Amino acid sequence: MEFLCYHRDRPDSVALRDELLEEHWSYMDQYAKELIARGPTFTRDGDAPTGSVHIVDLPDAAAARAFAFDEPNYQAGVYRDVLLRRWHNALGRTMWDFPGGSTGGNRYLVIGLGSGQSADLDVPSDQGELIAYGPLLSDDGSSWLGTAVLVQASDPDAARAVLTSDRYADIEVHDWEFGGRR
């Protein structure tokens, strides 16, 4: 089962986040085979992290909850909240398979929170800029709750345009970059 986990940082937690960087990476190293995508989100000016996204393939919801809530930054109070949802890997690949590589260009996490009937279940025909794409689902996988995308785009508005805007209660766009050890 695939899950999207987005930890949102608490205000003024950058120093603690920096202090725990090696612990965070070591924790994620344990999930290297299960990770589909990972990386931090940032303020628009790129000066400070705002969160951390992980898309992971785990056996069940209990394993996903353990992954999200045992994470060292979460345990230490770096994060203010966690969005944890089942997700479906509509591209069938990891971020490391993205043809555009791990550097260059503007990258974004786009989260569309569903409203009503499902939308954007089919992968857009122009997949060239998509790094990860898929629906957010209820715990049992039967209900559509939204869509989450990692995309390379010219700007936040172009990233937002990947989703059908009038089908969502809200669409969040976060500056994002490939994560992992440097």
C-alpha cells in the first residue's frame, strides 16, 4: 500500500530540524527500498524549510502510522501536524526514475483536497514534468479524498494548473526539492 506523508514544520523549528538532520536521514535509510519520493518543502524565498514529504510503500496503515509518528523530527517536536493518506502511484515509478533528474528547474508539491466527485484520476497526457502523481484515498482505498503531485513547473501557478481547480476544496502548492543525503 502506498501512502503520502506530509509533515508540516512548527514555526521557529529550523534549528531543531538542523540538529536532527542525521537522525532523520538515518531513520529514512531504514526505508530506502520502500520510498517512492521524499524531500523538504520550503518558503517561497527558499530560505527556510516548511515541511517534509515522503511517499512510501508499506504493508498497511499501521506501518504507515508508525513510519510517520516514530520519525525523529516528529518525536522531537519539529512538526506541527501530519497529513497521512493512502495514495496510488499512478506513474508506477519513483522520483529517482524521473527523466528530468534530481536537480534543476522549479519543483513543487501540489496537494488538492477533494470536494465531491473524484477528479484527475487519469494521469495528464503531458507527463514530461511529472515526478510523482496520484490520488489521495481513504484508509480502505475506496474513496477519493484528493490528489497529490510532485511536479517540475515554471512557477507555482503552472504547478497548480496540473489539477482541475474547480474540483477541489483547496489546492496547496509548496516549493519542494528532491530529498535524501547530500
